[in-house]
Amino acid sequence: MTKSRIVVVEDEKDLRNVIVEELEDAGYEVAVAGNGKEGLDVIGSFRPNLILSDITMPVMNGYEMLKALREQYPGMRSVPIVYLSALADRSHIIEGKRLGVDDYLTKPVDFELLQVTVSARLREVERMTLQKEEQMLRLYTAMSQQPRENRAPDPALLVCDQWTDVSAIQKSLTDAGLPIVTLNRGSQLDAHLKDKSYSALIMTGQTDDMSANISVARSSLFAAFTGPRFLFVDERGPPLPADLIAQFTKVQPIKNAASTLASVKLTHP
């Protein structure tokens, strides 16, 4: 089972180390940063399932970091933000809620409460993710049950993480007249392929719970998909395995997604 990923942003080294130890002992994968500016870099590369951050830090505080995250990664709004602070008074809480902070824990940290809060927030994200996936499957079912003469083209299946900006991909598919079924968890790829027909399958290099490489390797249905398959990746990432590249119609940097999709016929005759 894939471990949930947590970023801890805390300038007090001793406290940061203890928090990391507690979270790792509970089975989480943890990355750390010492201030908000470092946090932006770590969060952008680590793409966590939850962020645990101090408020008062040098260089960039927790609120400034959150504002920058919202601007850089508009799709990450479902990632829970939990703040640690000795200053969790009413004004700080109101400011945080306006920015979308999910919870507060006061210092000194009650580690039992920390574990319960983290677990509860991650369960809530899991529940919301399941609801979204079920909604997408219901959308597919509703479209497929329409009379053939009234039916829209088969949808495109877009498998992506919520951190990546896929707006250009979505626009290209919409311009081509294709409905879109979106999936954020690569572990559920087969559930969305089984007994279904799509005009195209588009993946980004990472999903919310695993890489495209692992998603494809674990899928028993991907190889049988007969439509065009596209993989769009971050150029800053590691080189892709040759066997993964071979399984896609086209593999391109995500900045080229719009031009790549515009160059091929996506709809069935």
C-alpha cells in the first residue's frame, strides 16, 4: 500500500526532528523544510498528501507560503493544511481560515492529538477522492447509456495528479469535442478502463498515489487499450524508462501538450 506523503515545514530543528520521527513511526513518508521559502520547493517536488507547517518562521512565514502555493498550484486545494503555532489566537485562526487552512495545533505539540488530526484529515481526503471517482464513473455510465444517435463521442480519460496544471490538456480535449473523465489515482486505472471505451488516454508523469510508470506496470488493462495514448511529463523529472515510452503513442513535455493533442485525430469516425 502506498504511504501517505507529508511535508513538515518548521524552523525549530529539534521540534521538526521529533515530529518527523513521530510521523515516520506511524508509517508516513515525510519531507522537511526549515522555512516557507524552502517549503515551496519541497512541496512542489514532493507533492504531499498533507502539509504540516509552522506559522512564524524566518524568510517566509506560513501564511505567505500558503498564498504562494495557491498561486503556483491552483489544483492542490484539496491537500489539507495543518498549522502548528503558539499564536493560534482568534485573529490568526480567522486569517488562516480565509486562506483555506484546515486545522490548527498549538505548541507545545500534543503528539497524540497530532496523530489523530493527521489521520482524520487524510481519511477525509480519501473519502472525497472516492466520491469524485464514483462521480466520474457515474458520468461515464450516463453518457454511455444515451441513444447512439444522441451520444457524444467517447470521452477522453485524463489520469493526472492534482498538482499539475492540466488546463491546456483540458482545453484541447474540449475543443476537440470530447467529454473528459478525470482520474487522480493511478491505482484505480483498471477500474476506469474495465468494460469502457475512450477516445484517448492521457496521463501525466505522476498521479496522486503513484507515478505513471508504476500505474502502467500494475495495470492489467492498459496494454489492451487500442486508442491513442499520451504521456505528458515535467522536463525536470528523471529520464523515463524505454519500456514505458514504448507503450505510448506520444511522450512529450507537458508544455507541448496543446500542440501535441492538436496534431492528432482524437475522435472516432
